[in-house]
Amino acid sequence: MNYIVKRKMIGCFAVFLIVIFGFGFAFTKDLTASTTAPIGITVAIDAGHGGLDGGSVGVSTGITERDLNIVFAKKLTKYLEDLGITVVNTRLDKNGLYKEVTDDYKLVDMKNRADIINNSNAQILVSIHMNKFSDQSQNGAQVFFEQGNEDSKNLAESIKNILTANFENARKLVLAGDYYILNETKPIGVIVECGFLSNPEEEKLLQNDEYQNKMCYSIYCGIINYLGITDTIAEGQYHQI
Ligand SMILES: [Zn+2]
């Protein structure tokens, strides 16, 4: 079924309410729609892990967080770029950010990420991850902020608000964390754990294209709401893939 939702001065949240109650979830932007670029906004997107560091591993399919984080990072990048926001990615392939495998290759990787982010002049940083836990029943996306940083907490709340509106199982509390990628970088940053690869059901969903779109679109809405940007695609259209 194809459908079109005209957007005029309605926020992402309202769009998703319509979506949730009536139409399904997957959207792609009509690239013929006119956009007004928010001038000077840069967002850094960090796809967690890479190279030898595969991160969490899917309990049923064995998919790695390393590979899945890239898929989400690319989708989020596209939503932001379509609005005219400049995006800087720390990585866009499966490789880590280190040249050779030394004892401290993970630290080298993290330092290189921080350098890319700090040299980008980005105002916002979103680090994409997938969670895991020994109890396989644990599920749901969750947002983490930099301990003691009120701006980071507000950004986390903004993203969480959209996630909880669109995903029944998204965690309603944002949590403070002591993370290198947040502590050592200049932009207002958060970590989004998109779901649990240790939960077989969620592992499957996280590999579903429409589910990924819905998740990334929600993160996108959380970011632009925080920035106070009205989606300026006044004549824009969204349609089902
Ligand atoms: Zn991770």
C-alpha cells in the first residue's frame, strides 16, 4: 500500500503517532521535496566497535554489533543529510580505527574516534551501539548521557522521548555513564543502545530494514527536536518504501 503524509508544521512526534495508529512504520524521504538547510549544524555519528572488536554478537544469527552499527549509522546519516545537516562519521566500513593490532589497539581506536569528532566542529555526537545481557529477556533501546553534563542529559531525554513514543519497549529512563567517547569529546554527546542482540526476538527486529528505519528516524527526530529545528520540509512528503 502506498500512501503519502503531507507535512506542514507538524513535528516528528505527530507524524509517528499517525504512523503508529494507522499506517505502518517505514519511511523514506522524497528527495524531490524542497529543503531548507539548517545552516552550520554538524552532527558526528560514531558507529561503535569495528575491526577485531566486534562488540555484541547476535545470540541466534551471530551478527556482530560492529556490522549492524554501520547500517544504523548510515541510515541516521541520510536522514540528517537530507535535512541539510552536515554529518561526520567516525567509520563507514567494518574496519576499526587503528593501523595495527597492538596490545592497546582499542585505546588507539578510541583516540582516533575522538580526534575525528573533535576536529569536526560538530555540535552533537551520537554513538550507535547494540546491547547485550546475560538474561535474554532484557530488551529495548536505551539512551546514555555523559555523567554530570546537563546538555548531554537533555539531548538523551529528547531522543528517549521519541523512542518511547515509537517503541513500546524502549527504556523510559536515560542513564548516566562514564564513557570515553563522551568524556573525551567536545560535542554534546549521547550513546544510543538500539536494542539487545542477546534477545532473539530483538536481534531479529534489529536486522529488519523497516525497524531500522523507524529507529533511525526516531533518533533523528530526537536530535532535531533538541536543536530546536523544525523540519523545514514544509512541502515535503514521506512515503512508504
Ligand atoms: Zn557497543
